[in-house]
Amino acid sequence: MTKVCLHGIKSGSAIKFTSGSARNYSTESPDSKSLYTASPLLGVSILLPTLAGDKFAAAGMGFAPDGCRSEQDGQEGEDEEIFHGQSLIQVARAASLRQISLAMNAKSKFLRGQLLLDAGELGGSFFARTVVLICQHDAEGAFGLVLNHATEKKFSEVVQASLPEQLKDAPLFLGGPVQPSAMSYLHSEAFLPDANVMTGLSLGHSLDTLIELGEGYSPTRKLKTFAGYSGWAPGQLESEMKRDAWITHPATLDLIFDPQPESLWKKILRRKGWKYEILAESPDDPSLN
């Protein structure tokens, strides 16, 4: 299972990621005669007993002592042993499915590709009425970009480089309060095999790569640039979710690149039904209610 780890960065430098490759392997333990399989998709190791040749199935089954069993008894014993072996296989499969299910549930708690909306609990903070795209999330923390905090600057005003026309006038968004001098961008395209956030969407930090994208042409290409980012330490975002500080919503490319980001928070809440529409229509200052 690929892991993405966030590293501390110095002012003005790009955010760097490290990733490990997924492995799929199986080995047999000589002591327990058990097969361990590792699933790169689920990130789980499953223990499967090797049932072939098991002789403990007859223990405690009420068989007659050796020398006192008829041929029929022996046949019945073999049948019961075979049946017991089949039961063990079923138990092993059920246990494996349970482990897979638990692994999927553990994986589902991570929020990559989800939008987080202020649930009305973050007033007075940087994240009041924000919509945050979670780009990376695992046991080591989370990385996100605020989608609806546009600055008054154009990208060319803050980046000293020879930029293609597409980037010169691109609005610059404030991705979060962490490292405001660090640059990130979101890149969308109809065919994007290396998408690392969700289907059709990648997160990048290289200015050279961004310039190459700006110089090229694709009718489906979209770019969104950010200064700073939003970061959570291990377990921090999970704790905030338990306190109901955030409302989740599936991210879509239309929402991420919405041409009116200033109204994005209200727009999504209204889509979620009357309960959230009340929150969307509440005043910025709760004391005015």
C-alpha cells in the first residue's frame, strides 16, 4: 500500500513527498505451516491455515480406540474428518473475509478525495466557512487545500519566473495557514494516468512542471494554484471529525474548479438538503441570529 509522508519544508521551498512501492507476496511459515498473503489494495496481511493433511480433525470426535474400529467406523471417521476439514476451510475463508472487511473499514476512515466544509463550529478562525479538499490522508497525517480563499494576487505577481500566458493571469488561492510561501497546484485533465488525489486530478509542487503544463494545450486541462496549505498531525483530523467540526462531501472536478469559489461553501450546503441549507443561510456573526 503506497504511503505518502509529509515532510517539513523551509520557507520558499516546495513540499516534498516520499512514497513506497506496493508489494504483493506470499510466504509459508515453517513453524505454523500457514500462508500469509499481503494485499497491496487493502494493506492487510491475511493468515490462512494450510488445511491439507491436517490430522487434528478427528480429535475429540468420539472415535473408538485403535483396533476396535470396524471398517464402517473407519469410513465414517474419514467422512467426518473430511467434513470437518471442509468446515475449517469455511471458517478460514470467513475469517479472511472478516479481516478484509475490517481493513476496508479502517481504510475508509481516510478522507482523500473528500471535501471538508466548516460545520459552523470554526467561526473566528482561518477555516471559517471554508471548503477544503483533502489531497492526502493516512495514519501519518493529512494534507489539504482550501478551495474558496482567493487572494487578490495573480500568479505572475508572486512568482518571479518566465510564465506562459495561461499562468500569468491565473488567480492565486490561499491553500491554508501553513507555509504561505510554499506553492502547490491542482491539475485536471480528461486523461490523467498519474492522478494522485482522485480520478482526473493531481496535486503538484514543481514550478517547472506547472510551467510545462501551462505551455501545452489540452481542451480539458484545468489548473488551480495555491500558496500555503492546510496540514493535520497524526490523529488530529480524526479528532476534529469526532467533534463534528467538519461536514464531508464527495469532491467533484466541477466543485474544485468552480468559477465562483466565493460562494462554494453555501452552494454545497444547499445541495445537501434543508438541514444544511439553514446553516448556509445563517449570518457570519451568530449573534445576529
